[in-house]
Amino acid sequence: METKAITDSGICGNQSNRAMLNRVIAIQSKKGSTMIEYALISSLVSIAAVTTPGLLGCQLDLMFQAVEAAFTP
């Protein structure tokens, strides 16, 4: 991960302010990457939730018909 260092003395007055600002920038970039990761995971889960019943539909139908036939007198 790449963080931007603030070295211009016009932006920050002293060394501790620059260090704090650099930490804030690093934390914000981590939050952004975490949000992207969660978005990717949720999109993959939703794709799986949509496609799985279509792929297993016939097999599930046959299984439920077998269970129904077992309970039918």
C-alpha cells in the first residue's frame, strides 16, 4: 500500500502535525480498500445466490419429488 507523505511546511506547521496527517491519510486509504473488498465479496455472494438455484433446479426438483413419493401412501 502506498501512502502520500506531506512534507510541505506550508501545509503543516511542525513534525508531529505532519506525522498525524500521514497517519490519517493511511487510515483513510485502508478504509477505502476495505469497502471495496466488502463490495466484491457481497457481489460474489449475490451472484452465487442467483445462479445456484438455476444450476441445481432440476436436481432439487427430483429430490423433492422422491421425498413426496416416499410420504404418499
